[in-house]
Amino acid sequence: MSIDIHHVVALEQFKPMHTVSVAAAADAAGFAGSVVADRFQPWLPSQGEAPFVWTLAGAIAQATSGKVTVSAIPGYRMHVAAVAQASATLAAMVPGRHTLTLAAGDAIDEHVVAGYWPEAADRISNLFDAADAIRKLFAASLKGKDIRHSGPGIRLESARLWTMPDEAPPVAVWAAGPATARRAGRTVDGIVVQAGRPERMAALLAAYREGCAESGRTGSATAHVQLSWADTDEQATQNALREWPMAGLRFPRGDIRSPFDVAQLVRSVTAEDLRERMCISSDPDIHRAHVQSFLDLGFDTIHVHNIGRNQQEWIDVVGREILPRLVR
């Protein structure tokens, strides 16, 4: 049975064409796909980049042979119709290889269009409204029909996508709590869950499966796993502190509006804070066991993000010492 381990390409950290090279290297090493996320700003000024995700997704799709997953935020900077059009076009370019993952969004990216930034509960409502609208638009467009949609926060008027693949791409959502996971099981094609403690992950997975059972649906559950690998434990720790310290913050980041504010807030983050939230080690076997633990819990797909800039070295290690030893 194939193991679906996908490589996360953090667009915030690299020049656009370098991200394409990184994705191509991961594809050659045996990763099943590439994962990119829509960002308007980096989390930290020192990360330095924030290219347009759909341009990079198209380039990565042409440079690789695996899946291309795009995490998008509908309804703020990009209208739901525009997200659906971008996704459908990518899926038409690489049939069967694209998944659209929808997220509720963070103010650091979405506040720039100067609209009211809603509370967390309203963002979740908007997320499912967007997912419903996009799935309806995909289904109608495949039949050559227009649709209208009037939801809590989203409206579509006589809408149709004229460029479509033969089969609509799967639509998944990010889920942070059991209610969201269960709702996703009832309404969309999959969930993505940020890796955390095993008991929390098991609870979210169970809630999602319950939602699937309630609706008679089948879907895919993905764990998004961040880690830090380097040649030494000290370097792996320094990479985490320098490149992804926001993972150690003990409060939600969704309302922060500036990378410069994040840089100030993470000054108090310690190595121990980060070790509580990600695997930090120079030992490939420790990382292999960490990734394997999510497969053992029952997740179908793992998105793996090594937060350092040492991507080629990491990809070489994964292809040689981790991917061949993972089991389903």
C-alpha cells in the first residue's frame, strides 16, 4: 500500500523559482506531492518572501509528477469565485493531481483589503459557506450550468466556471476542533489537522469519521506535521528558533496583523516552547517515528514541513532513511 507523504514548501522562506526547485527535488526523492499555502505576508520579516501561491502552484505542477495541494483562504483577499476558478484551472492542467484545502484565514494576510475582520466563530461559518459554494460551483460547471448561491456571508450570481477538469478536485478544510472536524465529515472531502498531542489528534480524527458516517460520505484525513531536522541537535534547535518561533506562541495567531508584531511577540519563545509543539532532532529515526505515529493513529495523508532552510539536505535524508521505512 502506498504511503501518502507530501512535502510542504514554505513560500515565505524562498525566492519563487527556488521553491519550484525544492518541490522538484522532493518529487524526485519519493514524496507523493507538494503542499503550498496562500500568504500575502510572511510570518516574520526575516523570512522575506510572500509570492502569489497560484502562480507557484502551476509552476510546481509542471516541474513535478505528484499531487499539488493548495491551501487557500476564500472570501477576503480572493473572492470564492476566484479561488474556485484558480483551483479548477490547476486541476484541468494536471488531472487527478490537485486538492484544494480551504482555511479560515489569519488577519496577517487578509486584513490588507481593509474589510471587517470577523471573530473566530464567524470565520468558521464563512469557511463552510465558502466550501459549500465552491463545491456547488464545481458540480454545476461540470454539467455546463450556472448556479446562484446566497449563504451567510457569500453570494454568487449566475456563476459558472468555463474551464474545468473532467472531475472536480477534492475540497478539504482545516479543522482545529471536534465540532469543525465533525462538520467537515458531513460536508466536504477531507480535513487537515495541525499536528499536536496524540489524544487531541485521535479525538479530531474520531469526530471527522463520525461526521463521515452520519452523512454516508468517505473522505481523507491529513496531519500537517512541522519538525526541525539538521545535522546536529543544536542546529535543529537554532533553525526552529530562527525560522519558525511563532509555533511556540501560547495563544492563537489569527488576529495578529503585522510580521513586525510577530517578531516582537516571539522574543519570549524558548526552545522548550517549540519542543512541546514540534519534533526537533538530528536523528532521522526520531523523525521517522514521529511521522509514523500519525499513520498509526489512522491519518491517510501526512504533510511534512521541515521548518529550516536546509531543504535539499532534508529531502536527501527523507528519501534515503525515512520514506522507505514508513509502513501503513
